[in-house]
Amino acid sequence: MSPSTTALASRVLMLGIDGLSSSFLRAPVVTDNMPILSSLIEKSASGPLWSTFPPYTGPAWTSITTGVGPGRHGVFGFTDRAGHPCSDATVSAPRLWDYVGKAGGRSIVLNVPMTHPPRAIEGVMVSGMPAPTPEIAYPSNLASQLQARDYVVDIAVAEGGREGSSTLDSLAEMTRRRGEVAAWLARSQPWDLYAIVFVLPDRLGHPWWKQIVPDDGLYESRRAERVRRGVRPALVALDEAIGGLLESLPQGTAVVLCSDHGFGPLQADVFFDLVLAEAGLAATGPQTGLRRTLARAGRSRPAQYAPKALHRWAREKASGPTEALERRAWTTPPYESGVRLADSADQGLRERITELLLELKTPDNRQAVGSVIRREDLYSGARTDEAADLLCKMVDETVGLHNGMHATTPWVSRDHLPWGTHASEGIVAISGVPAPDALNGAAPDIAPTVLGLLGLEAKGLDGHPLVPLGSKLTSVSAESHTAPEGQGGYSPDQEAAVLEQLRSLGYVD
């Protein structure tokens, strides 16, 4: 890419860290084992980066890399409204690397979620999760070089802490290999933009948050001490991977560190489908006695160590048949925090479900739901109609809205479990260029910031640059690469593989 007289940096590294939050960074096991990351943030202009709503990996990273909201790029979760997995072909807005390519530049894209299947770009691409096939790289001959380096896209970590020490060892090795590949690509490939995502904080947070981060009673347990000992090599691997990549950067590179969402403890789930069934708006599934027995067994301490297949069988039996013809409304998968209607035009049904949500109470009789938002009031853009009809903001982000009927009551406490959940407040830190001391941004702000640092401007984005830029930026436009609806590029076997990955993370049931 020809040097721009208004560019503040010759190159930009977008250093993504999935699930990174200030509370994670303050945890003693993190501060003791990640001095490089701590130093980078300390020397940067930094502040909160607010996620999309809901704070969810798929839509958030897509907003970060497109500069627009879900109503325009079309990713509201990891699955579409028909339950098919989303992919790069779902995205209906140009990505950062599309703009850079149009401006004559080259990009390295490594492990960014929602980039499978890989496609031709000006540069190289290694897909991030979910990636159900060995074909993860462009150009295709890069895949064999990755295989020779024992590169791994992701490690499926079961939500619920049913993983042993071998999983922590695998996460450390995955992170170590990613760091080696990241530094190798930085040195061996020409590039103007480098977009990479490390996923370790998210993979640690889902099953072990309360055992890693203080301020919860579970933190003091002997089991938590063992978990923290096991976590240390993975944290060191991430810190060294970041350090190795930073050492590989050419002079004049700006670094934009960002996370897609934060993290916090999961204190409870609300199984709203049970409320819908009680109101006659959803199928009731199997008889209450069977559901109660299976649900209690699933929440027992021994169940934490049961095989994943047994958990899935129990959920299916407890939920029973829920065909679309039997229901007028249903809760979206976990983390999507919404309710879909069989008839979106039924205003009376919308109002009734809004009432039911706002009537939900905590065990101590406090209001559980803060607000219910119609999709058209939250999102804008041609893809808005693909979102859930109603979006639900809980009073407390430590409480999640959950689908399914594998529970005995709508409110299910998770206080006794070490699990974590997504939070809205992530983090952004910018170094290598003049920037305000304190930053405060949102996910779509990253794309115009990165482009602006390279002297480029894409018109019509939802986000805004987080740092002062030159007055004469070069305008650039690009096309999206969206496939027709229902043609996301996955075979039935590949869809099944993606859904299994998402189940392991608790993203779908």
C-alpha cells in the first residue's frame, strides 16, 4: 500500500484477545504470569470497549472488523434464525482486510472468529472458530505449513468445569503454537494490516471464572487452587505469544488491542421457555416428573464429571419435542438473550411476552429483567428482521436468559458452580500513535480507528475513530462477500461439526 501523507502508522496490528476484561487482568494469577500484556496496556491509551448487545463473540468480532452493527452485517449469534451455523459467507458488510486490499495493501488475518471458510484476500487468511474442516487457510498451500507447525484452531472446552488438567495443557499448547505461527507470519509475509485473535481468556472464563478471579467464595477452595496452578502455563504461553509477536513488528507499527466482550461470574440462568409453556405459548415437553428428575440429576455434583453425550441426552429428554407448530414463541440459544415469535406481526403477542419477561423475579423478589427491547429499536439495517423479535436486558449481567425446558423452575442458581459468563465491558488499548490518555469506545469503533491510522476512511460506518486522525484521509470502498441466505457453504456433516463445537462452549443446546 502506498504510504499516505495522513497515515499515523506504517502498519497496524489489531491484537484481539477474546473475553479480556479489566477484572481478569487484575486477578493475581494473571498479574503474576502476564507481565508483557500488563506492560503493553500500561504504556497504552486504554479504556472500556463496549460490546454489541448481547455481548457475544460472533456479532461482536464481526462488528469490530466491519465497523457496523449486527443489523447491517447480519450476524446476531453463531446460528441464523433457521438454526444453521453462521460463517464468513453470512457477513453482509466489508471487513477491514477488504478495505485495505482495495487500497492496494496486504493483510494477515489469523484466527479471527467468523472467517471460515477462508476466502481469497490480498494477503493471507487463517480461519478462526468455528472451523469444521481442515481447509482453514488462504492460500491453500499455507494449510500444510500450518499442519507442519502443529497449529490448532481451537480447543473445545466444556462449560461447567468438567475438564481435567489435560485440557489446560492443550490450551497452553494451542496458544504457544498460535504465537509461533503469528510471529512467523509477521516476519515472512508482507503486510499493512495484521488482525489476530487469541482466545485463551474466554476459554478459561467459561468453566473456571470463579476459581481464577477473586471475589467469589469458590475462589478459596482447594479445587480452585489446583485450577490456578494448572492455568499458569497457559497464561505464560499467551504472554510469551504476545511478546514474540510484538518483537516481530516492524518499526512504525501501531497496536490496537481489543476484546469482543468482558467476563464475569454466572450466578443464575432463567429458563424462560418454562414461563412460555406455563402461559400456553410453547410446547410443554415431557411430563413434569421426568423433567424434574433429569434436571436435578444434571445439576448434581457428580454430573459435573459425566460424559458430554450423557448431558446432551438428558437435556433432549428433559426438553422434549418443541416443533415450531406447537409454539407461538421460544427463547433464543444461550447468550443471544432474546425471544422469537412465530408471527412477528402479532403485536398482542409481543406485548404479552414483554409482560411475562418484566414479571420475572429473583428468589428474593427483585426484578430480574431490566428492559425488553424490540429489535427495530435496537438495530438498524437491512438484516434487522433476522434478529430475535424481543431482546432482553437483565438487571444483572451475571444472570443469563436460557432456552430449553431442562429445569424444574425458571430460575436456576449457578452460585455453587465455577462458571463465568460474558459481560458488556471489554477493553481497548492503543499504542504507537498519539492518543488520548483515556479511551471509551464501542465494538464498531475499532474498524474506523484501524483504517484511519493507515490513512484510510470508509464512508457510512456506524463506528467512529477513537484517536485524532489526519484531516485528509483517503476514501476507500469495498464489497461484501455474502452468500445467498441458506447457502453458508457448509455440508450437513460440517454443520453438525460446527454445532458440536458450539455446544461444547455452551453457545447452543
